Amino acid sequence: MMNLKSFAAAVILGLITLGGTAQAEDKGTEKPDVKVGDQWMFVLTSNLFAKLEYAWVVTSVSPTQIDGTENGKLLVLTPDLNIIESPQEKNSDDRLLSFPLEVGKQWSYGNDYVIDDITWGHLDGHNEVRVAVLSYEKVRVPAGEFDAFKLEAKGNWVSPQASIPGESDVTYWYAPAVRAIVKKERQASYMPTYTTELVEFHLQL
């Protein structure tokens, strides 16, 4: 039988553990404090081609956008880290992330896009997307193991290059400690499945 002293210690330990989890989630609800010089390296894999690596480097930060480079070419992000323009895509209102984050939060958005796809070439069109924050959990990628928000974005898209509309399903993990989406699994009609993972990062204090 547990004595009073042991019971009290167990309660205190439980409160500390819960408090640590709450603090981690609270930290994640905030918009990331991205700084000039922050860097992330990702690897993109698919069953149709060899691994491709690309690096993001932040060069300036303002209240309205984050500027940087992707493998030395132009990269523009929203303050919520959504892609406005990169070497592979342009978006009118992509919102895979919408801070503050909390488990159970949901939102929807419409986006006009232009994509230079690795396998399919130039694509443009419009998608309607529904996003849900599913959980807060640990995820392991080549860069390490992180506490992260798991999100899912389900959408429908239309494009002049496709004879019929398609669907997309993206599952991804945002890690507050890294200020980035550390893993993304993407499936879309008529296209291969892509997985993107964080390989390395360097953040400014």
C-alpha cells in the first residue's frame, strides 16, 4: 500500500509532468519568433525519384512577411510560415498554419496556386482546404525527436491541366522548438506521394 509520503510525491511528479506538457503546448500556440539567420534543411522523398534536399535561410523579417532563400533562390513566407513564393510554388493564401495553435482548432481557406511540380511540370489552379489540429505528440525525423502539433489538411482542387477535379490529403507536424513544420506527408489525385522531413536546423537565439 502506498504511504502518504509516496502518494504526495506521485501527485507532485504528475503535476510537474502535466505542467511541462501544458507549457509546451502554450509555447506552440504562439506565432514563431523567426529571426534573420534561421536555417532549416529538408529532404523530399518519393517512390518516383531520388531524395532531393533543399535549404531555407531567413534574410529579413517584417510584421507582414518573412523573406529568405531556398537553395539560393527567392523565398517569401507569411508571418505564420506559409509559402507565398518559392522556386517550386506561388500561393495567394496558403494557410497550412494559422496561429495560435491548439488541439481541436479548425479552419478553412481557398488558395490560387502555381506549382512547378518535379514530376508533372507546370500546374496552376485553385484549391479549397479544411485544416484540423489533431494532437500534440512526439515525432522523429532525421534532425531528431520533437514535441509537435499534428495537423491534417484535406482539400479539393481544380486545374486547367487536369480533366477532372482532384483531392489532396496532407498530414504534417509543426514543432514549436524548431519554428517549422518538421514532417509533411502529402497525397493528391494523379500525383505521387511525397514525404518531407527536417534534416538539420540552426536557429538564432
